[in-house]
Amino acid sequence: MKKLVKATMLAAAGAFVLAGTAHAGPKDVVKDKRGNVVTNSFGNCVRTKWDAAMDGCVGGGEDARTVYFDFNSSRLTPAAKAKLDSLVDIIKKSTSVESVNVVGYADMIGSSEYNQKLALRRAKTVEGYLASKGYRDTKATKVRSIGEDAPVSKCDGVKGNELRACLWRDRRVEVQLNTK
């Protein structure tokens, strides 16, 4: 019975993807009901149509569009700059990117108010860097801060310096590319 249900679900998902292909623009990706891009078991986006100008997912995949920050800092690391440089190249080459959302996050250490402000400083730093590297449409860029409200780290029971190290994934800015 489980195999039949699984096969039916896979067939329905395949039909959804194929149906979406007939009406979708060339840069569309499959999204779940929450609006998140669906990825396969290799971490690649499930697309309704392939576009050679895009590297993997729109902008090279979620990890290619996420930069991380040191604890209590809004300064870009050399690794973050390199990642953003690659992202700007992808944006410049793509004819499908209409606008960019820059979303800042913080870890749970500190007050919620402070973390909200820190996350916004991080997002503004990324926005400024993209503009300095020639991102052409900064007027269409939306910058916002989530603060500590969307953690991705799993650090239950961890304390002290180990907690600070464990929370590194929460100190991030995600660049979301909005396509035609």
C-alpha cells in the first residue's frame, strides 16, 4: 500500500511539473505551497525549463546566495565577498532577474531588538556591496531584517563558546532573486 501511495504521489508531482512547463516562463522553478523552491536529492532546483544563463538554481542555488558573518559583526568576510562577486556576475548575465530581496538574520545571542538591528545592518552591507560591484537595479532591491526569528542551527543543550560556534549558520544574509 505504501508503495502505491508513493508512486501515486510521484506521478502527481511529475504531472504538476509537466503541466507547469506548458505555461511557465523559461526561468521558472517548482515551488512548494510555502513558496520555497523545490530541490532534488542532489540539492539542485527542480525547474520547469532549463536556462543556460543560470547556474543551477536561480543564482546558483540557495547556498550560493547566502553569505555568513562573524559573531556580532556586519562586516563582510573575504569568503562572503567572493560569493557575492560570483552572484553579481550571474545577475548581470541573466535577463530574467527583475529584482532582488536582501534578507538579514542574526543568532539568538543578545536581545531581540539588538539582533533585529544587527541583521538589518548585515542586509544593508550586502546591498551596498552588490551596488558597488555593479548590480544594475538597486531601486528594485528590497532590504529587510528577520533578526533571530528564523534560526537554522540546531544547538540544543550547547552553551558558552560552543554555542557561539554552533550558531554560525544563523548569522547570515540571503539574497533572493526574483525572476520574470
